[in-house]
Amino acid sequence: MLDFGEIKTYPIKQRQNLVHHSDFVRETGKIKPWPNRKFRQLVRKVVAAVRNKKQVVVSIGAHVIKTGQSLLLIDLMQRGAITHVAMNGASAIHDFEMALLGATAESVAKNIEDGSFGMWEETGAMMNRAINRSRDGFGRAIGRLIAREKMPHAEYSLLAAAYKLGVPATVHVAIGTDIIHQHPLCDGAATGRATYHDFKLYTESIAHLGDGCFLNFGSAVIGPEVFLKALSISRNLGFKVHPITTANFDCRPGITSYYFRPNKNIVVRPISLGGTGYNFLVDHRKSIPSFHHLVCKMLDSQE
């Protein structure tokens, strides 16, 4: 068996980054929202859930952060319009690096050629140490690390914001899918324990999703699969998780068909007992600013 202890890592300052904090969207007050009738229907349901103190769970994939949408989601958390944020492992890594560096995302195509892809010492060492020590979950471990270390760009971190606000933030991973699993300090058992803790915390939120909303922005595999299992557990334990509103936002502009998992596991199957499911093919640069703008406007105007 290969000795992962011999893996070579490199200082992250040597890396060229593709995304910078200056790319992040800061406010949406002057934008023209996406003129989609069903999208506005969804926003009204979200606003109703917020006013009635129901769950609004948001699940994201990494491109939400890479397209610069974190500050808008943080603002919605601060307003009480997001009650739980869930993400895959890649999202957590980009969130951490943005807090540490104010930049993230490497050229996979270039760095895979010499085996330097993902081999960044600070990302792997700092995140794995926090996960290995954690007894209260993956998301909280990284959020706490960013906040306590007072990282230079912590204001861009969803996990740090959730930690400070007391909003549940969970990270759902499969071993071997993320660059920090390449680092010699990765402990598979500790990673599994941390993400399983998050799965249980996430299921607690899904169990109380009745009359609330679940929105998935760009997670094509992990997000839909975790949601369906958490929903089944909740109903198995006797929770009345219906009616619910679900929405999937696929960020592949120009594509006219939907991925199987998000469509079936988020939009179709979960609402069979009552509710509404929406599927949108729209870039995150349009959907999330529009969502933020309309939610804030409706909440402020009592529309």
C-alpha cells in the first residue's frame, strides 16, 4: 500500500488563484432581478417561511463561492432568512481559503500534470488538525478555526459567519473527494466522525422542515443524496415533513436538461405528500443576487 506520509506539499502562497475576494458580490439593492414568474413564486414562499419562523435550509456546491456569492448568503443568515447552510467538502475548502488568503481556486488542468494539484500545506494541515480535534462536527470546527484565528479575510467566510451567529452549518463529504484528503494529516476516521455528526445535525433541521423551504444551489451529487436520506430518517422517526417547498438551481447556462439526482431527489420525490418543487437552469451570478434582492425587498416592505 502507498505511504501517504511521503506525499509532498507546497506553501499555498506559491499557488496562482483564479478567484479573489474582490470578485465577490457585496450588495444587490440596485440590480434588476431575474424576471421569472416561478422564481418570484418561490421567493414569496421563502419569505412566508421566514415570517412564520419555519426552516429555510440552503445547500450549496463550490461554484456558489467561486462565483462570489458568499456575502449575500451571509447577509441572509444575519437577517434570519437562512436557518441552516449545508455544503460539500469543496465548498468548505474554498470558504476556508478565502478567509485565510482572500483568494481560492487553482488551475486543476495545469497542476494535475505534476501532482501538485491540491497539495497545499496550509489548507490541508490547518483544516485536518481542526477536524481531527473536533467533537462537534466538521462545519463548526472550520468556522471556529477561522473565527478564533481571526483570519485576515474572515468576513468572506460562510462557516465563520454561521459559527458567530449560531446558525447550523454542516459539511457533507465522501472520503477521497476533496484535496484535504490528500494531505498526510488526514485521518479518515476523524473525518468520518465529523461529517457524520454534521449529518445528524442536518437531519434535525430537515425533520422540522414542514411548511418550510429547501433550496439547493449547484450541488449535483452530495447535496441531493444527503437531503433524501435525511428526509427519510425524519419521516421514519415520525416527523410530519410536509408540505414543503423545494428548489434546485442548476448553474449550467445554455443546457436544457436537468441532472437526474437534483431533479428526482429535491424537486420531485420529496413533495409527494404535499408541497411544490421548482427546477431552475440559471447561473448563480443571476439567481443568488436576484434571490437576495427580492427576499430583502419583500421582508423590508412587508410585501
